[in-house]
Amino acid sequence: MNLRFVEAFYWVASLKSISRAADKLFLTQSAMSSRISTLEEELGVLLLDRRDKQFKLTTAGARFLVYAQRLLELQREVKSEMGSGAPLAVSMRIGAIESVLHSWLIPWLEKLRRDQPGLELDLTVETTPILMDHIQRGTLDLVFAALPASADGVRNRALPAMEMAFVGNPVLHKKREYRLDELAEMELLTFQKGSQPHVTLLDLFRQHQMEPKRVHAISSISAMVQLVQGGFGVALLPRAAVLRLTGFASLKLLSCDAKLQALPIHASYRTDPTSQAVETVIRSAMAFVDGASRAPKRALKGKP
């Protein structure tokens, strides 16, 4: 039995689509269909129910999926046991939200590359809803987003939440501490509508029976930083991102008399019975972020 054909079936069943599985394995749809047909011929049963446009495994296909996963896991164990122990080339498709990109993603990727010199990276930076769609469709192997993904074959790990802070222009915002009612009178900037920071910002004012003058929804942290520097308003951003951005931007963390809700971060990834690469990368990310969250926070330039 050709294990490449078994792997093709596994991903077709896991992603519930021949086209998605073909993209995952860098094959054409015709090549993927051919592998499934050959496997069905060898087993003497139909694995996919092709009578309906909606994807469905046959009873035999559902049974064989269990064996397919075990076969691929055994293949991985054999390769690991019999191999030389040399690091293997790893191709990883990673997605992240802007908050992660501007906080710890880059230094972590630099460390990951040192630890895994054979790493080939495909990086996507998008909003949480788009990243959720990517991981569910199987077009990304691992995503860091504000919500956990919900799909068959996808696992989720909670990472340390990101402390949020109001950020202003040190020339314009000179007070040591601002009351929430004072901030409500300013032009406020945060992430796109419906995002966790946008929703929690509005909830914060509602809890204090206040209505902010104006809240601008902007998906780019870089754009928000430039607007703050230009005196456009005050932004709600992850503190860790602000600390990294002070290398080229003049910003000031604004102390506030209200407690801000932290931004949750979740790692969502697809299990792969043929490789331990994703699990290795996840462990690396968890260790790096945990270490960074325990490190003492350095002072921010311009903070009173």
C-alpha cells in the first residue's frame, strides 16, 4: 500500500475537500483524485460518497480513516527511530494577528530559525476571522489569533493574554494620569469593528455610563501609531507592541483610572500524523511567550 495515497486520503477526509487537500499537499486536484481512486481500487471499497455535492465519507471510508491515521503515525515513528537524528527541513504556514506580529512574533521566529535551520516559512498577517477560516480550510498549519478555532482536527492552546494600554503623543498628552471621562472626550483609535479590543473598549465606557466622543476602527497598528504621532488621537494597543515600536516612534503610555481587559491569544493548529513539526513549533512558541511574559517590563520612553 502506497502511504502517499494513504496520506492523500487522510487530508481529504480531515479537510473535507479534495481541492483543499490538494493545496495542502501541493498537488493538482486530478492527481489527488487519482490517488484516492487508486487506493479505493486496492482496498476494494469506496471511501468517498460521490453521489452528493456535499462532502461525505462512506462507512468504509470512516473506518479506514482510523487506520490511515495509525499507519501515518507508525511511519513517522519509524522514520524518527531509524533516522540519523539530523534536523529535517520544515515547511510551516503560520498566520498571526497584528498584535502578535508587533509584540513577540518576530523575535520568536528568529529563535525558531536558529533552532530549526531547515525552516521554510510562509507567513500570513490577517484579522482573527480570516485566520479562523484559513485554519479551518487547512490553508494554514498554525495561527495565533484572539479566538480559538473550532474545526475537526484542530487543537487550541491558550497563550498569555496581552496587556492593553492607551497610547498617546508625549507632546500633546502630558498628564500623569487620565480619567476615563477625559479619554471619552478624545478621538480614540482601536482595531476593526467587532474585534475583541473594539468591543471591550465600547463595553468599558458603557460600564461607566459613558459614551465616547468618537471611536475610529483601524486594522493596522502601524497606521494607528502614525496617526497618534500626528496628533490624530489616542490608541488602544497591546503594551508589548508599544514597547517594541518605541524604537522608531515617539509614544507615551497613558495611565488611566480604569482597568483595561487584556487581549486573549490562542494558538490553533492542525494535527499532522506524518510529522511532529507543528508540535515542535508550538512548544517553542509556548516556551518563548511564557518566558517573555515573565521577563521584567522595561520602562517606556516618554512615560512619566
